[in-house]
Amino acid sequence: MEIRKDLHPFEKGNRRYELPPASYNLTHDEKKAMCESLRGIRVPSRFSSNIKKLVSMKDLSLCGYNCHDCHVLLTVFLPIAIRVIKPVYVKMVITRLCYFFNKISQKVINEDELNDLQEFIGETMAQLEMCFPPGYFDITEHLMIHMVDQICALGPLYLHEMWMYECFMSILNRYVLNRAYPEGSMIKGYSTEEVIECCLGYLNDKVSIGLPVPRFFGRLEGVGTIGRKTFIDKDFKGVQQAHYSILQHLTIMTPLVNEHLSMICAECNGRSDDWIMREHKRRLTAWLKDMDLPDGDTLEEQTIKRLTTSPSSQVTSWQGYDINGYLFYTAAKGKKTVSQNSGVCIEALDERTSESTTYYGVIDDIWEIHYGYNIQIPVFRCRWVKHPGGVEVDAYGLTIVDLNNVGYKDDPWVLASQVAEVLYVADPAKKAKHVVVPGKQDIIGVDGINDVEDYNQYNKMNLFTDLPQKMNIIEANLRKDDKPWARKDGELRIVTA
């Protein structure tokens, strides 16, 4: 075709040819680093299958994956693993492709963004054609151009994805008792289940057939799962710190907390904000206790009364806890399992700048603080990453954290109901740091919940931040003499005709 002459083979004699390295030809070290990155991933429970089992270090390849595994790799883990390769243009194009699939896979898509997504995938396809050979592109790659139009016609992509068909086929396969007549067995099993479902409508105990009970049914408010221990906090220091955090974060206590803070501000006499917050923290619990509020008639008034008194020094600790559709483990427990359930993030409002900031951490302890009258409030003691020193958004829109840069040691406690689960994937480009990936919340249909955004007390975290703008910056900084389809630091290959 007389194109990309940089990649044309050179004859070496004796029917041997030397193939110049293309940009998409990874070196052995790059393949090994990518596979090691994927092999080291530990996902939370119910997030996906174990990625480690899909990686073959012998062949440096992926095998044994299904449709959903491909979806998770493409939308979450490939843009992280691809960071280890050297060709910047290929890395940028693959990251753009992963961003597109991540964006269209969201359950809620803003209709105003669809035109921008259509333009974005068009540019990405053109850049892919600059990197990969023409033989790579067939009808499968061409279909990406029509995905935005498909969403406009059929709705969000999750309503018509392939693995739903795979899941239903796995159900039908369980009906096959006679392998000589698989279709007849499927029809008979499906019909029998439909009849039983109809009969259940006339019975008192209506239990659905074929549908498992959701794991978090009746557990959204918080239930300990494993590692229960009861002990006395003798010095009362830990309970006192947790009690202060509970007062600060509970909505029903906000008026009283603000009243006390205003009183401290009136007494500051020009002192610094740090002095105000120290005094507020030191005197709040005693001030609330001295108010001696009445018991009240409503449940809310009675709860406030119990919260203004000191909690019990007896604490119930857990190693695992279910709350808000997440399964949380302590870091010590997580090291003994194949899953990762100890990463958390929380949104907090900076009182000085009035801006919302997301903090990331790892759970060290899970406590239930007792206030009597069946009032037990679960709290997490976490190791928080210092912000902004330990948190950054890199050039590819991914959030990078340094888990060793720990801060806020005087305020480690947080309400369990206000955190979201995240997982930390080791950054292959920066060995000491981790990429933050949002966890998966499983609450749709549980206890009558139909809208996750209405239920949650925080905004959903996204994997990418301002990626289209960051891609434009990377593309503008590329060297003009670099060719997207070739690389200078690759490995030459010798083939025999």
C-alpha cells in the first residue's frame, strides 16, 4: 500500500527479513510489567471475578475471561496497566478508548453529553487508525462509532449488554437434565418455574423462586459480619475521640454543634482558626453534657438527649461490617483474604474555603459506640492520606494517592454510614503510589431502594477526572517528529519467509 514505510521489512538475505518495531509492539519487559500489574489487583467482594486468575505469567497473556471480565478490564483496569508502556501516543489512545467505554457504561448518562461523546469517539477512532495497521479494523471496531446512536435509541448501555444474555443462558443450562434434548429440558424447566411463581401469588409466604436473597437485605443500616469482640476502653480516649466525630457528623446534632462553635468564636479575641477548632473539640462534649436537655417526647429529641451524654466505655469491635450496600473489612483482616474491602473515601466541606474535598483512607478498626436504649452507632478508625500532599490527579485523569503519606492522626474517626468504598491498585508507573478506583454499591431493589443517588449522602466518585481536556494537553505536547505508528526503542524481530 506504500504507506508507513518505516514499518516495511528489510531483507537480510537467506529469505530472512528484519521487522522494525511498531508502536503497538510491546517489549518483553512491558508485557511482563502489565501482566504483573493485573496479577496484583485485589478487587472488593462482588466487584468482579478474581483478575489474578486471568493472567498467565508463563505466556504473558490473558486467558479464561468472560464477557463481564472484558468489560471490567476495558473500563477500569486496562487504563491503569497501560501506564507502564513507553509509547505515549498509544498510551493516550488506549486511555481515550477506555474512558469512552467507562463513560457510556454509566447507569445515568447526561443527554447533553452525548454529542460530545460522539465527537470524542470519532477522534479516538481516527487516532487508533494512526497507530494500528489497517488489517486490525473490521466491523467490530467500526461499531464503536454507532454506540452513542444506540444509546439515544435504546437508553443506557447496561440495559442491552451481552453478559445479561450470558447470565440468563447459565440459568437455562441448569434446567438441562437430559442432554439428548437440551431445548426441551429448558422449556420444561422454565415453564415449571413460571407455574410455581404464579401459585406463590396465592400463598401467604411469598418467596420468589430462582432469585437469591440479596446479601444486603435488612443490612443497609449496618450489621457486623465477622470478628466480633467486646472490650472496655479503660482510658476512654478512643471512645471520646469517636464520640466527638459522631457529634460533628450527625445531622440532628448540627444546630447544637454550630451554637457551640459560635460561642467559641465570640470568645476568640483575634486568635487563630486552629485555636478555635482546638477549643471547640476540647469543650464540646462537656458543654453538651452541662446543658442537661430534657428527655423529650419524640424519638429525635430522645436520641439527641442520649447523644449529649457520654457513651459507654464498653465497645463492640468487628473485623467485617455490612452497611449501605458495601462490605468493609479492617486492613488486618483484608491481608488474609483474596479481596480488598478496607479502602474508603469521604467527602468533607472545608470550613475555610467552603469547598468539598474528597479524602481517602484505609480502615484500621471498626467500632460500635453504645449510647444505651438500643442506640449503637458504627464508626471507622482510618489512616487518612494527607490532602493535598498525598493526593493528585495525573496527566491521564486518574486519581493517585500515596498511602504512606498519612495525616489527620488526631481525627481518624468517621461515621460508617458516610463513607464509600474504593479500591487501591498499585500504580505500575509509580511503584510507591496507588490509583484510586471507585467501588461497586449493591443496593438496587434492596429494602425498596430504586435510586442510588437519592439514597447516598455523597456524590459518586468517577475513575477519570477531566480526561478530554487532559488528553488535549498531552496531544499538544507530543513531539512533531514522532510518528504514532513507529517506535525507536522497540525490539527488532527476524522472520523467515
